[in-house]
Amino acid sequence: MPLKSFFLGALLPTLLLGLGTVLMKLSMREGSSIANYLMSVGIAVAAVGFAGTVIGSGWVSQPRAIFFAVSMGLVWAGAIGSMAYAVSTLDIPLSILAPLTNANALVAVALAAIIFGEWQSLHLLKLISGTLLIVIGAGVVSTAKL
């Protein structure tokens, strides 16, 4: 993977999503309701999307593309709302929650393998080894709190 691709596709999203999770907890600590938190995040996402539409490639109005984008937004909002509830109401520490929820990569790998046929280019032994390491790592990190 070229360095630019690694930075933009892997490192930057990892850093931003990690920071975002911490910002979520800060928002919950300051008394935000889950609904107001999701609405505020949604406004920010809409503003970035609007700016990208104006500055970037413009509006693409393919119905199926919009359907999948809206579906992703609903799924993402459900996940983030659940995490916000766990942090604010159930008082689950991020040090436990973050490693467990970041095992979501396994769901993405499994679905991509099936839906996009990526299973054909996967090395099965490496996939199984990596899956075990992710599961073991998430379990170990989530128990690291004294």
C-alpha cells in the first residue's frame, strides 16, 4: 500500500475515530442527551457533506447510492447511539468499550468477503490468525482496567 493511501485510508481515520470516541465521552460528561449528541454530530456531518458538494465533485443523485449512504448513516447512528448510551448511562469506561467495538473490522471483513467476493483474494490462514489476534487483543485490552 502506498504511503499516501496508508495515511489517508488507515492512519488518519484511525486517529480521527479514536479522537471522536473521546469527544463523545466528553459531550456525554457535559450533559448532552444521546438524541442531542446524535443531532449535533449529524449537523456537523451534513455541513462537511455540503461543503464537499460545493467545493468538490458536486451532487450525485443515483437512487441506489443514496439508499446505501442513508442506510450507512442509520446503522452508524445506531452504533454511536449505543456507544453513547453505554458511556453515559451504563458508565462503561472507554478503555473497555473502545477495544471491543473496534473488533467491528471482523464484521466488515466477513461481509466484504461475501458481498464483494473478496474471499477469493484472502489468505485463509492469515485471516484466521488475524481474527484470533483481534479477538484476543480486544479481550485483553478490555480487561486492562484495574
